[in-house]
Amino acid sequence: PPGEEETEEFIKMVLTHTANFSTTLGMIDFGDKGAKILIFSGAPIALEDDLLRAVSLLERIRAEAKLPIRAGVTRGSVFAGMVGSRNRCTYTVMGSRVNLAARLMTEASWGDFLFDEELAPSCDFLSFQNLGERSLKGFSRQRIAYKFLGKRKVEPSRYPLVGRKRELRDALDWLREAKEKKSRLCIDLQGEAGIGKSQFCYFLQEALPVENYFWISLPCRTISQHPLSPWKRVLLEKLNLKENPGEEDLGRELKLLVRSLEGGEDWDAKSSIALYSCELLLDLNPTSPSFDSLPARRRRQNLWETLHLILTDSARQRCTVFYVEDSHHMDPESRETLRFMLTRHTGKATVLLLESRSGTGWTQELLDSQFDRRQELCLEGIETEAFPALVKTYLDAQPAPALVAMLQKRTLGNPFFTEQLVKFLRSTSALNSTNRGLEMAEGTQTLPMSVRQVILSRVDQLHRSLVRLIKTASILGREVPIALLSHMLRNPVKGSSCETLQREALWRPLQELLYLFQHSMIQETIYERQMNKVRTKLHALAVRSLEAIHKDRLA
């Protein structure tokens, strides 16, 4: 059995990463067979990427744990709330899905994660090995267990860049001038959600010759809330390892990288602490009595120096472009690291490309003192001349002038909004092919003005019985148990009704009798549209239905 210090170190690590990945630690139970830990994602606060956060957390714990671990993973409806007395209570989850996860855990080999048969097939971004049926204690029928193999890399879809020739030309001219004059330039790229900022930066990078420009991507929205996440990615990309490298591979390649740097005459002495600092950044948990006692400021300064050497070694004589994606989400430690990097890049061509929705206030002091020039680039809606090409891209067919005019009026040229409305028209069969191109069918109602209205308009076109069904379902949250919904409606929900709503992309099946709204915004929009009085009555009906369904379990 592990010693007291090992156990304490493991628990501290689990607590830290549970918070970093926005998951919840429900219980730690110590027994003669080891420790059992209950972790859940999506309660009490649900996020769209709950499953990805949970899987990333397990991978991190497995990578760092010095003790053997195994896990069972399920998803579904459970009781989530406070249990206990007024004097002593706790927030937890309970139910058959929790029990199933526990049984899968006991079936797993050490180092493995087992997923249940309902969850694994629905995770297209994860890879699994089917282990066949297993007999699990407490369950009447056998269950198929899936061994988790890793994440699949999903490449984002890229449409051609339409209507941004002028903005792209201006940005390229600014970058060329910065390189030629070896000046320091800041480009403040702003635009509303869906306007295409990330796509613009992707094509900007593609247009720059790699022999003249060194592009450093610093994405600030990550699954983990770990500080310095953008710089961790920079270091991992420099190591150029395979997806999800092991700790041994990381350590070996990192040591080779640090030793190869040219840090001056005394680098041999400094390289050991540099390696230690980089290992801390990559969560490799290095241990060194001589370095552990160093002040945090000293270790951070050494990490900055090392990262600067790595980037300088890569950039050589090229113009360095720091691309900060979603800069309004950058954590304070990453900002300080960026400030240091910019300070050390004096005398070299340097560009800071900040992408945000409405500017990044924290950079003002930095900009005033660090840059020779600042350029603002605000992406607006696609202009009239280029808008037909954008619509044609999304339709993959020639649109009629009337359809183009209507879409531009409604979307004001926002590319994402245009894409969503085009999908709406296709899903409602509201487009007819004519000699002028695709046109809206006669009698088609006026299109809604917002994405939420797109959802409501799609709901309004359903049969009255389906409208009642989907509105009632929205009371139950994003996941909808069909048995509970049927009890509330006082009629069994027909399979054909479920299929129709699935075909309309309003929800999708999680398992045979459990459906999930396609997006949280769909459930929220339908829920919020109903009057408070109606919602109150439906909530009360849901409680009575739950009591009726589970009356044999009530005290």
C-alpha cells in the first residue's frame, strides 16, 4: 500500500486538476483496497464541453500519478444535490449511472479507463476498443465495455476567405513594413462573434512566407484553467512530438532541446534550472532539492529566459509574430510572460497580433511603451459586392439575386449568421432551383432576425403536438428522459415524434430512451420563450411525475 506522503501528494494533485478542468470532486473514500474517488462534470454547473473536460482530467491524472489508477466513465441522468442533515451535508450525485461507473472501474485493468455502451459510440472525437460484454454486479443484463485509447484530432472546416481582400492586403503590407524596418508593430484585430477573426488570421499566416516570418500561436481559451497554457502549447509545438506523448518522451526531448540552446558561456550551469523550469510548465513534476527551494520569482524568471532562448533559436533572423487568440481570456501569468518576451525582442522585427471581440484593455500600458506603431483592424460584415460569393460558398450552388439581398439584409454580412440561415433554409426545404439560381419558395415566411429566432422559427413550423412536446421537454434541461416526458404529457412519446425532432436537428438520442438537445442554446431559447406562469406549472408537473414514477423509492 502507498505511504502517507505518496497518498497526500496524489490527493493534492487530484484536487488541483479537478479545479483546473472545471469539474467537481464528490468523494474520496479510503479502504483496504485503496482509494475510490468520485468526480463528476456538468454539475452543479453545466458546460458545453463537459465530456472533453472529464476525459482531459483523467488523462492528466494518469500522466502525473505515481500510484496506479483505473476509472469507469458514464453519462446520463442522476440525482444531483445536497444530501445529509443541516449539521453535516454535502453536494453529490447518485443513481444507476454512478453505480455503473463504479462497476466499470472495478472491471478495468490498472491504467485503463472503461466507458459504457451508451456513451462510447456517441463520442466521435475519442477512440475506443470494444472489449465485449461484461457481467456487472447489480445489473441484470450484460453490458459492453469500451477501453479508452485516446483523443482523435478533429481538423476545423475551412471555407475560402471571401470579402476580406482589402483587410488581408493591409495586414500583409503592415507586416512587410515591420520586417523591412525591423520595427515593432501591434495589430489590434477586433470584431463581433462570428465575424471570422480566427479564419482571417489563419489565411494571414498562410500568406506569409515561412522563411521570412516566425508565427507563434497563443490560444487563450483552453479546456484546462492552468496558468501559462498558451506558453505550454508553444513549448509542446517546439518539441514536435506525436499526439499525447508520454512523460518519458517529453522529458527526453525537452532535455535535448534545452541542452542544444546557446545561452552564453555559463549556460551549462544555467541549463539545469532551465530544464527544471520547463518541466514544471509541462506538468512533469520534477523534484530537485536545490531548485525546489528557489523563490517563485526566480524560477519564473528562468522560465522566461528559457522560453526566450527557444523562440530566438527558432526565429533566427525572421520577423516574429505573436498571435494572441481570444486575448481577452489571457491569464495574468501569460500576460507577464508576453510582456517579458516583447521586452527582450528589442532591435528585432516583432509583431503582436491581438484578436478580441472588443479590444483588450490590459495591453494599453504595454502598447504605449513597447511598440513603434499600432494599427487597428476592425472586421465588419461582408460588403455587398462580395456577399453573393459568400452565400454561394455556403450553398455550394448559385444563389438568385433576391435570395442574396434578403440574406444580407437579415445578417448584415455576418458570415456565421449567414451560414446558420442558409442551413435553416435548407432544413426547411425553403429553396427552389430556378434559371436565376436558388430562390426562396413562394409562401416562405419572413426569416427571423437572430440565431435564437432561427431556432424558434424552426419550432413554430412543427406540428402543434410536436411544439407542445418540445416545449415541455425544455423544462427538464438539456437531457430529456422519454419516460418522464411521456408521464408529463399523459401519453407515450411516439418514436416517430422523436425521429422528426432529430431530423429537424433539434435533439439527438443519447440512448434508447434518453435524448439530448442538439445545443444548449436550443433548450434555453425554447424554455425562455414560455411565460413564467407556464414554466412554473410545468416544473410542478415534472416534480409530480418524478414522484409518481419513483413512488416505490420514496420514504
